[in-house]
Amino acid sequence: MQKPVFTQSIPGTSLSFDMISIEGGSFRMGSEDPEALDREKPAHPVTVPSFYMAKYPVTQALWKAVMGNNPSWFQGDQRPVERVSWDNAQVFIKKLNERTGESYRLPTEAEWEYAARGGIYGKGFKYAGSNKLKEVGWYSKNSHGETKPVGLKFPNELGLYDMSGNVWEWCEDVWHDTYKGAPKDGSAWLKGGDQHIRVVRGGSWDVNSGNCRVADRNWSVLDYRFFNIGFRLARS
């Protein structure tokens, strides 16, 4: 089923990007599977309000149009931007919002996992859109040691691409070692934890398949810049 899409143009350029409308709903966040790590537990119910999420990670072309530079290690307009810190992503979003008059932001961790799982259309896949990672994502066994242009693999049930693999994606949330005490309303978990560490999701071109599972979660220091971390836009 085709999901509603909002296309955002960038004033002063020929560029635009698509935001997928994601109907809210309830899901079980985290995992209790045998391969689940402690950081994915306890699995718990979360209700996420409707929101929009970008069809692709932010590309280098989009980053350059807004910021006027390209920090990426693996250069290519249609590759995801990387070597951007959480702080860098926030600066980009502020400039994008000033330019468009919109209110883009990073997704919350709950929004990210809900979307990766396919929202109300989710079929219970291990990865975002399939039980076979090679169909939907770039990781250590098929990436040849680099990022790839976005959108080359199959999308998930919501029409989102590259949610498993290619680059890790920053979320708004502060990192907590487990889900004990996590919000159940889909909001960002900003209290407690280590305020200098933020959540990244989805896995990347240089990790194994386990890190690309929709339930897997990881972290990075908010001012670190790595060639395997990018981000994706969300909007309420």
C-alpha cells in the first residue's frame, strides 16, 4: 500500500526530499529473543503518535545545500552524509527549519524502532523490511567497505529505505543501558542516563547482521564524528 508522502523543497535550490506519513499505533519495543542483548530489554509496550519520517537518510547533496560543506569520508551526492556528530545534526536541522519554515527534528528512539518495524503494517521482520538483510541493507558482508547511495535496496513496509545498514542514525534520546523506566508514549527519553551520549540505531556498512536488527540499539558520544554515523529527519 502506498503511504502518503510529503515532498519538501529547499528554497533557492532544485533539491527536495520526501517525508513518509506514519500512522501512530502501539507496538512492543525491544526484544526478549535469545539473541537479544541486555540493552534491548525489557521489551515493553509503547504507543507512538502519528508523525513523518524521511524516506532516506540525509544525503550529502541535501547536507551541502543547507550547510555549504561536506564532511563525509565516502563522497557522493546520493550517499548518506556521515562524519556528522549529534551536535552537527542539530545545527543542520536548525538551519533547515529556518530555511523551510518547518519543524524538522531527529526521531525519538521509539519512533525510529516503530518505523523500522513497519508501524501498523509491520510483518514482524528481523530487519527493516525483510528477514534477509541482503535484500534491504548494506552491512559488512556486502558493502565492500563503504557506504552506498541511498535507496538501492528494497524499502520496508512503510516505504522507508536504508533503515537497516548503510549508516547508523542518530536519535534524539539520551543513552540508557536498558529500557527500565523508558517512556511509553513515544517521546524522547531525555532524563537520566549519560547526557553526553546519544542513541544511534540501524547498523551500518561495517557491522555484522546482528547490529542491523530492528531491535538492536547502540550509542555514541554526541560530539563524535564517525564515517559510519549519519541521521534521518522526522517531523510531528
